[in-house]
Amino acid sequence: KAGVTQTPRYLIKTRGQQVTLSCSPISGHRSVSWYQQTPGQGLQFLFEYFSETQRNKGNFPGRFSGRQFSNSRSEMNVSTLELGDSALYLCASSFEGGRQETQYFGPGTRLLVL
Amino acid sequence: GQSLEQPSEVTAVEGAIVQINCTYQTSGFYGLSWYQQHDGGAPTFLSYNGLDGLEETGRFSSFLSRSDSYGYLLLQELQMKDSASYFCAVRDGDSNYQLIWGAGTKLIIKP
């Protein structure tokens, strides 16, 4: 099976712009989670989608949003970018997001905001 | 609140054994997981403990004590390729099994 893919891999934006990141989960996986990772920080949970519904949401401002499509592909959007949004954005998929399920991560999108 | 504590950095010698500890404070605990992340790479799953005790997978072992809210990852016969960051993560049953992550432990291995 192909792994989790994320596009684009690298992105440079300026403050005030918006950005959309894409994630394609492993075939058959219906749960997709998004994380933000900055140097020296753990993974900060953004949100989780399951069957096109947002099941969980982390403590991020409303500028961060996401959605999931019927084929389980997911997008996340950040509007009005700030310098502090520069980070590695990771997407992870699992079959149903159940408590014993492993999360499989994509390579991430590295976003730089200037 | 929910929190996980793990050392920020651990240094060990090639061939040695190292233990990375993780203490957690969550409600509705459902299992402790460990992930490895190499610089520039994505986290990859190492192990999961749902019950107390030791789980062994090759050179890696993971331990959980639910009564102490504590777990550890044990790496034996360290190799240079084990240089990476190691994250513990806990599933919080009160948050729809959301994974709560520690800040990660950077393992530095010296020859």
C-alpha cells in the first residue's frame, strides 16, 4: 500500500496570505489527523477528521480549519498567516482512529511564513 | 489538565542501553505509545502499551505502570541510526481518544 502523502512538501508564504495543505491517507483509512510541529516542541494537535466529520479539535485559533472529502483525503487551511505559523505540518492516518490504532504519518509540509 | 513529561535530551554510547522515561497526567487514559522521528523525517510508530508490563520488539522494549502514570522506552545495543527524537503519546478517552503528545526526547549517541 502506498503511504500517506502530503502536498506540497515545502511552501513559502508572506504574512497575511492564506495556505491550503493536502493529505491523502493510506487506502482504506478513514481517520485523518493534523499536527503542527515546531523546533523543540512536540506535536501540537490541530484536528481529526473521520468520515468527513471533524471529530476532535485542538486549541488553535479559528484561522486554522480543515475538511475531509468522501474519499478520505483531507485539506487544512490557514488564513491570515502569521510569522508564528512557520512550522512542519504533519498529517497522520489510521483506520478508524480507535484507541489502539497506530497513526501513520506523512512526510509533512514545511511552511515558512515571511 | 493533560500533560506528558519526558526528558528533553539523553546522551548514550553506541552499544549501550538507554531508558527514556515518560510520566503522564490525563483523564480517561487509554494506552501509551512511542514514536521515533529522525531529523527531517516523519514520526514512525515503535510500540504501544495498553496494560501494565513490558512489551518487547527486538532491541526496543516499552514498559507501563498505570498506577504510577509512568512508562519508559528501553533501547538496547544502541546503534548510531537510533539517533533520533522519541515521543511518548497517550490516548485520552475523555477526548474521543485524541492522542496527547510529549515534547520529545532527543537521543544523542556517541561512538
